[in-house]
Amino acid sequence: MAKITALTMPKFGLAMTEGMVAAWHKQPGETVRQGEEIADIETSKITSAYESPAAGVLRRQVLAPGEMVPVGALIGVIAEPEATEAEIDAFIAEFLAKFEAERTEAETEATANPERVETPAGLVQYLAAGPADAPAIVFIHGFGGDLNNWMFLQPLLAERFRTVALDLPGHGGSTKALKQADPAALARFVLATMDALGIGAAHVVGHSMGGAVAIAIAQEASDRALSLSLISPAGLGSDINADFIRGFIEAKRARQLAAVLQSLFADPALVGREMVENVLRFKRLDGVEAALRTLADAHFPDGRQAFALREALARFPGPVQVIWGVQDQIIPPAHAEGLAEAVRVHRFENVGHMAHMERATEVARLIAELAGGR
Amino acid sequence: MSKKSFRQAVNEALRQEMERDPTVVLMGEDVGGGMGAPGEDDAWGGPLGVTKGLMSQFGRERVLDTPITESAFIGAAAGAALRGLRPVAELMFVDFMGVCFDQIFNQAAKFRYMFGGTAKTPLVIRTMYGAGFRAASQHSQCLYPIFTHVPGLKVVIPSSPYEAKGLLIQAIRDDDPVIFFEHKVMYDDEEDVPDDPYTIPFGEARFVREGEDVTIVAIGRMVQMASKAADALAKEGISCTVLDPRTTSPLDLQSILESVQETGRLVIVDEANPRCNIATDISAQVVEQAFESLKAPIRMVCPPHTPVPFSPALEDAFIPSPEKIAAVVRSVMASPTRQAAA
């Protein structure tokens, strides 16, 4: 019998439970290579490309654009050309019966939700996933981000690591109070979170301003950072896109904010209205604008980066890697130059400031490799 | 973040603003309840329990039970707003506006203009609207088009608990008179609502979902009806954008026009009576400004031009349903495609 492959609703991130096809890029009857983009999948957070898991011919589009279905539901069928229509019908019928049965079972399983813990540094919201006895990875988002920035990456690493993505103060569901906003203060906030969760040392992954925080952790408590993975980090040069920082703080409406968010990605089409709405939901909260201004004043006064952390990074004895999108419009990729020889630098073409979202699979592999995984 | 009902979302918005700002006061019939009567204080919290608990937290100084005299207490609230308070007055059912409309449209709405821009009137009037509550024709109307017609008033019609909290806090902080509409059958609807205070700006529509074939603009409770219709239509391969204007004054016409330019088809769902309502207003403005984008005639889904019937069967038939909306969308899709001008 010819090989038939189910195309199913992918799971982008631990919290994703459903999604829809925003658009099909292949019509039934078209030949598809493995890894080729065949559809856009839209979730409440982001629109992302769906890459074909197999080579063959797209035989059926089971799901029409716009219809919301649970993760794992059948959206289409790819098969070798010799598969008959009857075989494909039988395949679909069998898949649907099995999926329904498993779904009923799975409904009792809890989905991953962010949790909150009080620490001496304030209330922290975090999302934990993965075996509790495995080596820990801590994810630190950038200015204006939150733990959802790791939604594509975290599940890929949660199989073999104890992963914790947290919201920095002033962000997401963590405290909106920011007494001190410098990297050292934010590092202490992360360390307090690790204390509260019983994590002695962790592989630290930081993005943008969170990269500067990661370096500050290595500076404050080098024994608690097992390795550093820095994605488009702040702290390695003085340039910063001041228009982005100001625009992000000031945008109150979707139209303004969409234009600002688009500068984060090499492909602006990744920014859907839902993503904008999710960021607006954060920005609408009382205290957020003030917290963002406090952070921006501390980190990026007069449109320049205030904290130079190259020397601190050089002193860190553990393994370090720097990951940068070549099309980064927020912090120039040139900041990755001139680092110590031991620092591994990885550059991605056609990627902007958000390599962990734009190239989640590759970035996850790099982090796992540095952390001593396979 | 936790699940909250529409009722809890409104209550929390009022409580948090009263905690933040001592000039925020509540007034209305039974908003505390039981004033001057023996028995439990604060027994009512309004006819549907929306303001329950606020009188015991803030006292009778800030939660004022008023006589059944809308003309007096709405007028008093307008005057108090002019003199520095931020009153939130409850006009129990919007159907009662007839007895206090002078205070609203000749006084509160005009102060800013008639005093040369020197007067602020930070007044909120909360009021219940809508059919489906078996409350007959004098307690079931959707009179927001009448307020939308009057310059100087802002008109807010939240479509969910999240929207209600953010829009009510914005209304209280706004320096102009705001009429805030709460649909009585939505009070038990639940969704995730942040615990912290937040504001949603007026005049910016919400894209509830995005599609390619048809734009459905829906007002207030009709947003959930339109979303159900869009779910059903998606299974048939018709993909709909659902737009919630949030506020009818100011109205985010730009988002509606942008969406119509994308889809070329427009269906407007409004629970208000069909003549001179929000649907007719939006329809006229879209025809005037984006006629070239339309591939098919605009359709409106509204109740018939009658009072809301008291017979439950007739009342149910009166309200635009997901089925009716879906049928109208199908007819729009089926109408011969007009060659839209390039």
C-alpha cells in the first residue's frame, strides 16, 4: 500500500490548544517536498508556516481556512501518487475515529499554564515544563516581551530539560513594581525566582535586554549559570533602535503597535492582529507604561545602550554562545563581532530580532548542544 | 488572571476605580439597596446584583441609593461631574431614559461646548439593554442609537467580560459623559479577565476573528452571535471577519473600511430596531466612502420594527440569531459578484 501521511494541527508552544489554517499554499494534486511550507497556521498568538512532514502529493485539504480545531486534528493528507482515493478515504475515516477516542482520554490531562510565586524580589509569573530532576534551563525575555516569547522553543527543550520561562518585573503576570531596573537588579530577580523554585544552577538563555540580564547573572553569581545562550543580546555595544523602544512604549492602538512589532521580524507578515491584541492586553494594564519607561530610561537613555557588559561576559568561565538574525533591526548583528574566541557565534539569514521565534527548531538545537544535550 | 463573569468584571472595575480615586461615587436606584428599610444592609447591589458589596466597602457616602426619580438623580450626577466628582449613575433600564433625557442631551452632553471648552463632565451612566430577558417591551430595548446621535456623548457597548472591565475603567477616567451599555443576558458570561486594572481606548474596533470573504460588524451581544455564525460558516468554506466596534461614539470607521476593502462584502448585525440604528449608520458611511470596494450589496441583520414582544416564542424570534446571520451571509456570498472597480 502506498504511503499516506496525516497533516495535523501542530502545537506551537505549551499553551496552544487549538489553531486554524490561515491559508493553504498548496492545492490538492500539487507535489510537496518534505519541509516545504504548505500552509499558514494561525493561533491566538501568532501566524506561522506549516512545513510538510513528508514528501508526496497533497491529496486533501481537510480543513478549510478559518475553522478553529484542536491541536492534533487532521488538516490535510499527503500521499504518494499511487495511493487511491478509496485508500485515502479509509485513512481519513480511521484517523478521525482514533483522534476522537484519544481526545476524550486526553481531556482529563491538564494543559500547561503559567504559575505564580512570591519571592523576596516580588511576585513572579513563570511557565515550567519538563522533568523536575533534569538540568534546568531558564529563559529571560527582552524589553516588552513575556514568557510567551519562548512558546515555540520551550516545548522543544522541555523533553530533556527542566525549563522555566519567567516574566521580568513590569512584564506579563509578574509584579509591575520596578524599584531598580539595571541588569544587576533584574538578575537578582531571576536568581530569586530560581531560589523559589529550588534551582541551584541553570543554563541561562536571554533575549535582547534579557541577554544583558543573563550576562549580569553570570557576573553576580557565576556558579549559578551553567552556560549562556544570548539571542540578539543587549550589552555588547551601544547601538539600539530608539524608535522601536519609544514606539513600543507609546503605541496605544493596534495600528501603531503593529508597525512597531513588525520591525522585530525579518518577515513582517508574522505579526498578525491577534499577536498585536495580545501585546496590547499587556500594555493596557495599569503600571505597565511606567515600568517600561523606567526600564527604557535605565537601559537605553538618549537612544543608546547604557550598560557595557563585554568585559563581564569575557570573565564568565562557562560556555557561551551568541545567536543573531542578520536582518535584526533592533540591535545590530555587528555587536557579535570581536568577542572572545571561545564564544560561539551563530548567524541566521532572513531572521530579525526574534531568532527564538523565527528559527525555533535551530535555536533549540543550539541551546541543547551547548547545554550538553545530544 | 482568572475567569470572571460580566457581572464580576463590572463590579471589579467599579471597585478598583473607587479604591484608586476618592472622587468616584455611585448613585442610582438600589445600587446599595435597602436604604432606610429594616433588614440586611446592602442586600441588593442593583436589581441584578452588579454593584453588590460596594456599599459595605465604601459606605453610603459614596454609594447612594436614590429615589425612583431619574430626572433628579441623573441631573444631580451631571451637576456633580461638573463640580469635580466622577459619578457613575445607574439608569437601571435604558428604556427609562425618556424621563431624564433633558438632563443627558441638553445638559451633560452640552456643558463642554456651551461653556467654551472650560467645563469637564466626567459622568458615566451605566444602563441595561437588550432582549431575551422575558422583561417585555418597556425593559428590553436597545436605545444606544439615540445616544449615538447626540454629539457630546460617548457610547460604549462591551461585548464580553474582558471588554467590560477595560472599557468601564476607561469610561470612568474619561472627562466626557459616557453612556455604558450592559446587556442583561450577558451578566453570567465568563472569560479570563486580568485582576489588575486596565483600560481599553475608545474608538478602536476589535477584530474578533479575521477572514477573507465577508466582514461582519456586530454590536454588543451580537458579537457572540456573529462569532457563532462565523464558526458554522467556516465549516462551509466561508471565512468571515468579525468586527466589534466597542464604541459607537466615537466609531472606528477606519477599521470597518479597511476590512471591507479586504473582503468586499459587509453584513452588519444590530439588535436595535432597524430604522436609524447603528447598522443603517455604518451602512451609509461605508457606501459613501468605500462603494468601489463592495462586491455585493450590504446586508443588515436586525429585529423587525416592532416593540420587543412579551411572548417568549416571539421574543426569541425577534432577536438576530446565529442561524439568521449565517443565512444572510450565505445570501451575500451567493449574490452575483459585482465587478469591484479597481
